[in-house]
Amino acid sequence: MNLLFPRFPLKQLPSMLRTALLGAVVAGCYGALHDQISYSISPEYFTKFKFRQFSYADFGWPPRAFAAEVGFMASWWVGMAVGWFVGRAGLVELPSPLRRVCFLRSVAILLITCLLGGVAGALLGVVVTRRYDSVDIKALKYALSLEDIRGFVVVGFLHAGSYFGAFVGLILAIIYVHKQVRRNRVVCGDPL
């Protein structure tokens, strides 16, 4: 099995695309909620950084709605990639009822690791910002005219931790799916 090079029976493609699409929707919704929490910690992270990054998608919505939109746009592609790789790991080979359960458990693995990664990142941000006399922190504060540098940095670390959690979750989800496929083959009497 090669996870990167798409060599698979063509009949599996619709299931793989559905899995990728579902992954994109779940990740986008997670990102929208994630950015609501992030916005509560540091509105400046959005008003002085993220909103500028995503200015092309500004439809004049209120800041919180725009933050949710930014969260969706920054996350959907991660979910699509995760869905694709989980599908490539063998999810689409499982019988339909088992596939659903396996998909939901894979999503749970990813959500938990993203959440844990985000919390760890936020805590690291708190530790890093204990000393406000750091040259880097001062430079960032003045470069962006920030009032709450600590909140800004904590949210930056929270976001980085969440992406790291997604990467770890992807690996764990692939391992989980692969084990379920092997277990199903043994139960069905297929050769490994």
C-alpha cells in the first residue's frame, strides 16, 4: 500500500472522495468553533493579523462571524487531506457499517489530538510570555501595535499546537484504520 501515490481500484474513488469531503466539513466546523475561542482570548490576533491574511474573503460580516469564516477556511483543507489519507489507509475497504464506526472513531481521535495540541500550545504560549522583556515579544508588539501581546502570542501558540495535534491525530487515525482493516480481513478469512 502506498499512501501518497493514488493506486487503488476505481470503484473505491467515490467512497474516498466522500471521506475526504466529510473530513473537510468536520475540520472546517472545528476551525470555526476553534476561532471563536481564539477570538475570545485575543481579538487582536484576528483584527491585526488573520483578518489581513484573509482580507480577500471579507464580506463585511461582524468580527466574530468573520473569525468563524477564517477558522473554516484555515481548517477545511486539513480535514480533506486527513480524510483522503484515512481513506487510503483502508477505510473504504471496510463494510459500510464498520466503515461508519471507524470513520467516527478516526474523527474522535483527530478532534481529541487537535484539542490536546491546542491546549498544550496555549500553555506553552503562557510560559513563553511570562517575560515581557523578550526582544522578540517587544518587536512583535511594536510591529503590529498590539495592546495585549500576551493574548496574541498565546493564540498563536494555540493555533500552532492545534495543527501539530492534527498531524499527530492523522498518524494515530491511520494506524487505527489500518488495524481495523487487518482485523476485518482476519475475521472474514482474507489473507493478510
